[in-house]
Amino acid sequence: TDKRTAPRLWVTPAQQRWASSLPMNTVVLFVPQQEAWVVERMGRFHRILEPGLNFLIPLLDRIRYVQSLKEIVIDVPEQSAVSLDNVTLQIDGVLYLRILDPFKASYGVEEPEYAVTQLAQTTMRSELGKLTLDKVFRERESLNSNIVHSINQASDEWGIRCLRYEIKDIHVPPRVKESMQMQVEAERKKRATVLESEGTREAAINVAEGRKQAQILASEGQKAEQINKAAGEAQAVLVKAEAKAKAITLLSDALTQQNGNAAASLTVAEQYVSAFSNLAKESNTILLPSNTGDISGMVSQAMTIYSTLAKASPKAPPEEPQPSSEEVRTEPEEQRNH
């Protein structure tokens, strides 16, 4: 049986593993689940053994490759890449893939694991060169999906399917890291200042609105007060006018009665004396008539003026009784008789 050393195999997910020997052709073979054994007959590809019981011809058939159909995890080594804004980054990742076609994985490429790893590194550098440093941190998901898409385009000929790619760590230079921290602190201070200014503005707006509402309510209160005051004054004027009208009516009725002139003379005399008692209380300058001691002369003069005004006012003619309907009817008959 041939026990030569075989190239790198895909039996387990472990990297850099070399198989010391391949399964021997014992005529009756049991293939484990999720494994594909590639059989060559007389140096040419013959068939792929499926899991379960299989039979081979001794000496003619030989197991050349053993491929694992499980999902394989590969650590992509750390590498340097330059972003769009010329910042050097150190990035490593993890690659998840699976063999879909054991024939292509065996004969399409010499070392599939190494080829996929190199393709992942070159694709990562290419995709990072399209993004700035800020977008690298914000768009990690889109970056991972772009790398997977690029790897699948090239690995279809190898019978390998890349399921997903994840960036593990991103290392930036110390100076860039310090500048990023300063930028973050500046952004935080900016947000704090903006929030404080917005709070101050809202407080000022609330105070102004409160003052506005207070002034509106105060003006409405003053307006209502003035309206009520004006209504009260108007009502008072009406009441005074009605009272004065009643007083004048009563006075005119009293003057028409007997001894009315005497009562009016008495009233004028009382007002004359009261007026003299209030002189010199508000001012030092006083104008007096020449006959201030002649009360009877002043009263008679006032009564004379009253009598003159009473004669000048027109008197209402007395109401004549209207003739009845019978008198109106008989009057034409009498005229006819005459």
C-alpha cells in the first residue's frame, strides 16, 4: 500500500495541518458522515465516495484526497491597510467557508485554504482603500458583505463557498487614536453646549410666554374693570338725572301752590347765607357785591329774575274737550236747517 505524504487536506477546520497518511484501500471502506473521499483509478479521477459502505478494487483504486464538508473557520492573519484618508490600519478577521464541490476543491487549486486566505487579505485591503477611517468603524457590516461577495466571485472555480467574514480587531496608530479621542470629546462638549443653549432658549420662551399671558390677563382685567366702572358711572348719572328731574317736578308743583313764592324766597335766602359762610376757605382773593349785607335786596332780585323767566316761558294751552260723535253728527243737520 502507498503511504506517501499527501499535501494539505481539509479533514478538520484546523489550519496548517498535514496528513501523515491517507486511508488505505482495504476493499471494504466506511466513509464518515460529512466527508468526501476522492478516489483515483490508475492515476485518473474515478469517483467520490459518499458516506457509508463503499467497495474499491485493490491496487487499481487509491484514495487521493479527503475533503471535509463541514463549515470551516479560518483565522485571517493581521495585515496593514491604508484607508482613503491615508491612515494606516492593522486589521485581522475570521473567515467562514464550506466546500461545495470536492472535485473542484481537490483539482481546481493546489492549496484551497492558503488561496482563500490570500484572497481575503487582498480583498480586505482593496475594500479598506475605498473608505475613510470614520466609515470603516461605521460601516463594518457593509465592509464584511463586500469582502464575502468578492471572495465568492473568485472561489466558485475552486468549489468553495464563503459564508461570512467578520473583522475582529482594528488597530490605529497612537496619534490617530489620540486625535479620535479629542474629536469624540469635542463632539460631546458640542452636544452638551447645544443642549444647554436649547434648554436656555426653551426657558426664555416659557418665561416670555408666561409674561405675555400675564399681560393679556391683566389687560383683560383692566378692560373689564373700566367697563364696569363706566357702566356704574353711567348708571349713577342716570339715577342723579332722574332724581334731579323728580326734584324739579316736585319744586315746580310746590311753586304753583299757595305761598310758593315765600318758600322760594326762604330757600334763596338760606343758599345766600350758606354761600357766604364758605367764602375765603379755598382762596384769599374774594369778589363781593357792594350790598352784601342787604339779604332782602338779594332775595328780591333773585325772585325778580325768577318771575321774568316764568313769564318768558310759554304756557301750554289748556286742552279743549273733544266733541262726542253724536254732537259731530248733529252739527251738519243744524247747519242744513239754517
